[in-house]
Amino acid sequence: MIDFKPEAVFLDMDGTFLDLPKKPERISETNVLKAKEWNDNNRPVILSTGRSNSEFVMALANKINSPYVICQNGGIVVDRNNNVIRKCEIKKDTVIKIVEILKKNKMIFIFNSGDTGYAHGLKFKFVRSWFKRLNWKTYDEIQKLGNCTKILTFGTSKKNILKLRDELAAAFSNLSLHVVSKGYSIEINDINATKGIAEKFVCDVMNIDPKKAVHFGDSGNDTVTIPYVGAFIAMKNSMKNVKQQAKMITYSFKKAGVAKTLSEFEKIQN
């Protein structure tokens, strides 16, 4: 248990706040109502996700009355009306070089958390259910490249993902690289686009000491919040290396693990 009552809470979504991933609603009413209760009592609970500021994300933010939303790992920060208040992009020249490396390694990739996936060929198994919802194109169909807030890449073994991460890290000093999806994907952002930097920015906007804030998460892109917030809280379902870095390990994301933890925080005296 942490030793302070949080003045702000930042929530990762997948594997953390979305506790019903296989059901249409994606999230329990228990999690929604508890987060809304905190927001309604001037204790901000804010989504901090690798997802884009999509209709689904913004609808959930409105349900819980979140004042801000951190998207694409800090690449974009928006207010409750989806107005962009902070944006950190990978510049066009770097995007072009990254894509060449991904193509060389025959990787699958998605720009800006969009609905189009690019692959070397289109004959592969849909090993993840959301694959089927994407529009698939070959490398030859890539449109003119420009600045980009995030690139998600996958399509090889865990071992090769680590090799690719190291190759990208050696080639670019201006990127933030996170291995996610249990070791099978890499999220690529600008060096200044991290959840931690974005959360400090939002705390400054709200005039809250970031060291009195906490972040809930389950993967590598959540651990980067550690230098910025008062406590990183890992879900029980997190990978081992993520849990080792956490100040607190809480319940699994399933069955409203976030709501249960927030309820326990309400009992902290300070």
C-alpha cells in the first residue's frame, strides 16, 4: 500500500482499466462509477493510454468525467472536448528511416493508432481479434509519409522484437521505445512523448504536485512514469519485470481491480 492519498490518478486502459476485454462494453460499471466518483469529488482520474483519441476513448473519458486524456503514450494530450493541448511528433525524416528498417525486417506496423495495418504480404493468421477490424495494405500501398505521433510494430518472435528494439535504439537517439503486448510488439514515439512527461504536464496544468499522483499500468510504457509521479502501481497481471519496478502491486485488472484499489486508497489517512 502507498503511504499517501493520491491527488490525481492516471490510468492505463488495456490490461488495467478495461476489465471486460472480451465483452462488447469492454469495461465494468464498477470501474466507471468509481472513477467518476473520484472526478466528481475533485480528485482527477485521467486516462493515460497508448490508444488514440478515438470515439471510444473520448466516450469513456466523458463517462468518468475525466478533465484530460493522454493518448498515444503522451504523443497527444487532449481536454475533455478533444481539443489538442500538447503534441509530440516523430519528424518526417525519422519516420521514413524507421519505416525502411521495419520493411527490411518484414514487420507489420500501424501509424498513429489508426485503422490501417501495413505488411510485407497479406497472407498471415489473425492471431489477435482486433486484426480483423483493420484495413490491410502492403508496403507498396503506403501513402506519402509525414510526421507521426506513434508507430506500433509487431510480427516476429519475442527474441527478434528485442533485437529490433536494440537496432532502433542504436539508430535513433530521438525516440522512445517500449516493448509491449507481453513482449511481442514495440511502440515507437518521439523521445518527449512518454506517459510520464505527459502526466507531469497535466499535473502542472491542474496545479497538482505530480509526486502526489499515481499511475496504474501493466506494461513497459507505464514504468516510464516512475520518475515523474509519486507511485507507479502495477496490476497483478503485469509482466514480471514491470512488477519489479512498481511501488505497489495491486489486484488483477479483471473484476474491477482498479475500483477496488481506489476504494482502498480512500481509507488512507494523511
